[in-house]
Amino acid sequence: MGRVHSFIGTGDSYDWANISEQVYESAKVRGVSVRWLIGAAEGAPHFAVRYFEIEPGGRTSLDRHEHDHGVVVLRGHGEVLLGEEVAEISFGDAVYVSPEEVHQFRCLGDEPLGFLCVIPAHRSASE
Amino acid sequence: MGRVHSFIGTGDSYDWANISEQVYESAKVRGVSVRWLIGAAEGAPHFAVRYFEIEPGGRTSLDRHEHDHGVVVLRGHGEVLLGEEVAEISFGDAVYVSPEEVHQFRCLGDEPLGFLCVIPAHRSASE
């Protein structure tokens, strides 16, 4: 059965009904949380859609793994490292991170950087 | 290699650099366009991310197919039919359409309804 997860956020705070926030606690990560909007809980067999938020001054870990990412920015301003290139990103920008490509997302400015991140359902790493 | 497709839209018109708009021309569809943000052109092996826009008064076709959809609304106001249920949707709402579930998206109000739609890369139907 399909499902709708209603957005219940405001301009300052993004949130969804019945979706819990998970905060990353690792020395490799700074100020990052994730909400799984669509994934195993919905029975989705092929892909997952997560919402990541990075606090001002924060960044995801410097990652490199087998699976790819499809990212679309929803709020804020930041930059993404893709291999050896850095690009600034804000609302609507779409980023494709290829398999085995080094990548990192960083928040710039005073507002959190929030983005959707799609991953394949079957993958060897967890990020 | 990863890629960034920059958003170049405004409040009235959503658009991306180097991504062309495709308008559906079918009697089953009214006022619907799609932009492929991430997919075969990026070499993405597992999933595709598209941006759909439905004009005021428009609707997608009444669909039922093997593959599933992961949808997040970016703009406007509308409703989604999921099986026999109808839910109103607007910014941020996440919709999971299960395999073989009857579904249709409809725009309500004066602004286009725009949403991201994730699909698996391998599928038997084209929508």
C-alpha cells in the first residue's frame, strides 16, 4: 500500500509526520541528521529517499562507496565536493554522485542545508 | 563522474541548466511536463529522479504498473489518488506509490503542482 508522509515543517524547521530524525554521531560527521521518507518501512524494494539536514558549519563525512546518490537541495546554501571539484549548491540544484566517487556535502551560511538523497535499496555500505 | 544540474528557475517558472522539458502529448494526460534530472544520461544504474510539473487544471494519467514511485512535492497544491484514497499534497509531502497501485496526480489551485518522482532504472513501463 502506498503512503503519504505529510510535511509539517515551517520555514525554520523541516519535519514530517510520523518520521523520526536520526542524528549522526561520529567524529567524521558534524551537525548532520537524516529522516528516511521512503524506504524499507514503506516496503520500497528498489530505492530509498532520505532528507538530510546539515547545521551551519556542519558537513557530512568524506565518503567513497559503491552505491550512487541522487540529491536535490530543498533549503539553504552549501557546497558539494565531487571528486576533485567543488560546486556551490542551493534550492533545486540536482547532484549526481557516481559509484566510488569521493564526495562531501557542507553547509555554508546561517541556515541549515537540507537536501533529498536517493540511494539504491541494495548496497554494501550504510550511508 | 558526478554532475551538478543547476536550478535556474524563478518563483513562477522552474527550470534547470542543460535539462530539456518534455511535454506529454496523450489524451490520457492533461498539462503535464517532465524533466529528467538524474537518469541514464548521468549513467545512473539504479534509479532515476525526474521533476514533473502539472498545470492548473491538469492531471497525470490514471496509471497502474509494476514499478513504484517515490514522490516529494516541491511547489503548488494538488491531490494524489492512491488506490481508492485521495490525499491533498503540497510542499514537502512525501508520497510512496507501491508497485501495481492505481495512482493519479492532479493540480489544484492557480499554481502549477511540481514534484520530484523517483523510479527504479529497470522497469517494464515508461512512466
